[in-house]
Amino acid sequence: MGTTRTAIKRIGLYPGTFDPITRGHLDIIQRATRLVDKLVIGVAKNSGKGPLFCTSSRVKMVKREIARLPNAAAIEVVPFNNLLVHFAKDLGASVIIRGLRAVSDFEYEIQMASMNYKMYPEVETIYLSSTEGTQFIASSFVKEIARLGGDVRPFVSAEIAADLKEAFKGERARRKIRLVVRD
Ligand code: COA
């Protein structure tokens, strides 16, 4: 008797705020697609973090970035505004994937995973350690560098760097006006 391949697909969920998506996130995304049949990138509204870009802009940016990846067809980008475990359940995801950069990430991540597990043990959280060169990237630093006119292209794509420049253009102009007024 021959073996029949099951049609069951393993769905992975990679959640984050992605404000904006960095080379570090892309590294995790690329590697995560090798572990699952379909990867859903969950873009959290996360108003608590006071994101620079609105949810729909962040979704557009993530979609644009992943379109360049060889396995883009196996990736979906979906915004969410509810509990992560509820979102994972609705998607039928069996695994939540998170990136671990340094020891400092560990405490927060383990706490989040434990609470998520308590609420919904059907979904496991797994971690991928960031590869060399992306370990120290953080979206908040990227935004600060961009805000102060620095070059962020080592940390984000040229397109995201342009989006950041555009986002801070108005602010720089406003700062200039304030200076002019004060003088
Ligand atoms: N490389 C580079 N940077 C990385 C990275 C990697 N591999 N992985 C994470 N980061 C950075 C991000 O740039 C970001 O930096 P910042 O804090 O300076 O902005 C930071 O690490 C974490 O951001 P991100 O990966 O986007 O995730 P998050 O921590 O903002 O997302 C959620 C958290 C969305 C998963 C969480 O808030 C959540 O689940 N929300 C839903 C509500 C819920 O269920 N709450 C209960 C949880 S127990």
C-alpha cells in the first residue's frame, strides 16, 4: 500500500509592529518560510507603541518588501487588532515565530510566550536567533537615526529609507520654522 501525502498545511504566524520593517525582520521572515508551508505576517495595530506609520502603511510596506523574496507566494500579510492567540486561532496557525536578537529580548519574549501558551496551548512559540549583522537593529533606533537625518540604508531597504525620509520631511521643516521664530 502506498503512502498518501496529507493536504494539511503548517501555518506559521510572525507577528510584530513593523514600524518600519527592517533587514532584521526580513532575515527572520526568509528563514521562517523554510519551516512552514504558509507564513502569515501579522501586522499589529499596537497603538500603545505610538507607531510612526499607520497600520495600512505598515502593511503596504511589508507587502512591498516581501514581494522581492523568492518564496513570496507562501507569505501573506494581514493586519490585526485583537489578542495574538485569538488571531492565531482564527488563522489556524500552529506556530508563532519570533526573532531573538540578544539576551535582553529573552525576558520579554519568554513572558509573552508563557502567557500566550496559558491562554491557547494549541499554538507553540518558536524563536529564530538573528543572524550576524541584524542583531542590533531596532525599529526605534532606525526612526531616531532617520529623524536626525542619518543614513538608515544599512538597516532597512532603500524604499523604506525613502519612506522614513518622507515621513520626517515635514517634521524637519516644522523644526526649522520653530528655530526661525525663536531667532
Ligand atoms: N531583527 C531586528 N530587529 C528586530 C528583530 C529582528 N530579528 N525582531 C524584533 N526586532 C525589533 C523591532 O525592530 C522592534 O524594535 P523597537 O522596539 O525598537 O520598535 C522590536 O524588536 C520588537 O518589535 P516587533 O518585532 O515589531 O514586535 P513587537 O514586540 O512590537 O510586537 C506583538 C509585539 C505585536 C507580537 C505583541 O504586542 C502582541 O502580541 N500584541 C497583540 C496583543 C496581545 O496579544 N497581547 C498579549 C501578549 S501576551
